Amino acid sequence: MANYLDGYGKDHCSHCNKNRTPEGHDGCIGTLPNVMNACCAHGEDSVAYVQFDHKDYNSEPNKILLQGQEALAYIKNVKL
């Protein structure tokens, strides 16, 4: 299993080998509306996360953090 920080500080994700977007987001994540921070976990699904920049979002009021598979599903369904 790869280290989930392999892509940190690089122009591309070492796991998916995609370059960062022009805005600086990980290429495999893209742009996520209303998200402050996110990580695809670079192959270690259990450490994936999405941290929202507001206190609620449409389907789960007051939830500000998704982790693991829930985060990966959100990234897949919402990325622009």
C-alpha cells in the first residue's frame, strides 16, 4: 500500500498520476463546491476525507467532515 502523503507538495498525485488543476486542486479530486480541504487518500481509502467550509450542506445538516468510503463517494459524485 502506498503512503497517502506521496502526492503532497507535488504537481501530480503519485497514486492516480493526474496533474493538479489550474486552481491547485488534486487532479483526481477536481473542484468540490463548498469544500475547504479534501484528500483522495492516494490509494489508502480509509484515510480519505472531505472537510466542508460551512456548518451544513444539503443532505446532512451540521456534518462538516466525511471520511473513508463516504468521502470518496462524495468526491466521485460532486467533483466539477
